[in-house]
Amino acid sequence: MRRSGFLMLIMCTALAAAGCAGGESAGESTASGNPMEQTVLSTENSREARPLTTETQAEETGGPGHAWAINPDGTTLESRLPAPEGFSRVHQEEGSFGSFVRNFSLLPDGEPVHLYDGRLKGNQEAAAAVFAMPVLESGDVQQCADSVMRMYAEYFWHSGQPEKIGFHFVNGFWFDYPTYRDGGRVKVNGNSVSWSQSASYDDSYEAFERYLFIAFSYSSTLSMWEESRPADIGDVQIGDVFLRGGSPGHVVMVADVCEDGQGRKAFLLAQSYMPAQQFHVLNNPLHREDPWYYVDEVSYPFATPEYRFDEGSFRRMNYLDGGARPHRGRACRQGAGVGPWR
């Protein structure tokens, strides 16, 4: 497929960019051309983040006092990863984003996580299940923030709400899908970005993916931070995130939520990572046989298999509130470079 010179430029710069995780991560390296073999977050780090205090929290028993078992024949989160004993999933309205994620197709049980170029992710122990969500193969761009952005974009695309698809570049430029669909193309001059009406209308899925490639190349956890707001972990909802906005940073997304009769909640987390890779449900390093994260277990630094998040990292995206575009006075950091940064 023919690409403009601009697309070729951003593809080259994207491939040279740093990944989404920094010094507090266990990210994979591509310096040698092969993914670096890893282990799940070290015992020292995981216990430091949240020590196990009772026998009911031992890894072999699942969650804190709750039996849990996978259904290998399930094809979605709801059917593959049942709620723990005593819990039930929080209701999601039909057609909602929460319902979309909960019922998104999974790859068959046991399928490994692949990188964007087809290689296997080095650390397979982090994943409990893999979403059947496409990964752009044209470059190492669909990393952590990008896969969260893609899940929201796929929801708006498939639910007939394309006008809500839009993301900021790191420098604050508003890059919306409707303008791109209608023939708009971005022109970059240093850190200045503008629209140019230079193409024909194209609402094909292929054009949608080309739009995402550009969005992923110039957006990151930095711009995502500005498109989110603080949230209360006690009111955890599907689509919420643990987010460290940085260059690089990292983000994981709440993929499902359940609750017991006493109002105690638990949630599943999903991520992409670096290099760009398939979006996958994370295991819980506190109890490897149960991937649910229980709200009453959460303390900071909050540990996932490959990252630790500081207090204040739990946030809610603005994407469902009329799109990602912030209210006046909440624009992204002006003066920042266009990107790309992960």
C-alpha cells in the first residue's frame, strides 16, 4: 500500500523511539534483535509492593480466600475468566464501552503473546489471556498507551460513533479521525502541526488503521495523562487506568470489574508493552493462579507483573465524555515536541 512521504518519515522516527516503560519496569530490549528473557516482577519487588500477610493469600490458593478456576473454552473475558467465588460481574449496559471490552474476543487459551513483527514476547508469564485485537505491523508503534487508545477507538468505530475518535499529539495538536477520514492530512514543520485538505474521503477500515498509525506515532502516556483525570479506586470502572505519564512511561487498563455481596470489588488489568505487542490480560503477581486484583489488596507502589505504579496513578479517561478533547484550560502541554514518544 502506498504511503505518503510523511508517513514514511514518522514510521522511521517511530521505529527509533524509546519504548513505553522506564527504569521501574521490566521491559524487553530489542538491542540484540531478540526479546530479552525475563521473569515476572522479582519476589523482592512484589513483596515490597504488597506483602502477603495471611495463608489465604498464598499463591497456590488464588485470591484472598476466594476459589477461582479458568474456563479454557471461553472466548471472551466473561466466559474465559469467571468472577471469583462469592463475586459477580458489575452490570454493564448493552452497547457500553464496558460491555464491548468484556465481550471482546480472546485468542484461544494458551496462545502466547506476539510482538508486532511476529516474534514471541520474552516474558509469557505475565499474561493470563490475549485479546484478538489487531496490532499494526508497519512499525513498533502500538505499545502501551496506543493499545488503550485503540480499544477506545475500536469501540467508537464499531458502535457507530466515529465523531468521538480523536487523540492529542504530545505537543497538544488535536488529531481527530473525522477530519482524517474526510481527506485531511497533517503537515509537520518542526514542532508545529497543521491540517491540509489533500486526500479523498475514505471511511474504510484500512484508512482507520492508517489514522491510528499516525496517532500512535505522535501520542504517548504524556498526552494520555492530559486526557484523563484522577479517579477513586473504590469506584473502579472498566476503562480506568494505572498511568505514569513520562518519556517513557507506562499504562495498564482495567478490563473488567466484579463485586461481592459486601461491596468489595476486584478487577482485571490488561496491557501492551514494548516492543509493540498484543494487548493481553495480566496475571496478578500476588497470586499467580488468580488474575483478579482485589481493591482491598491495593497499596503503593502498586505492582503488576512488569511495572510498579506510584500513588496518584489511578485515573479515568475522558474519551467517553464527548471524546478525548479536554475542556478549555486543560490543553496538553504546549511547547512539547511533536513526538514520537511512548
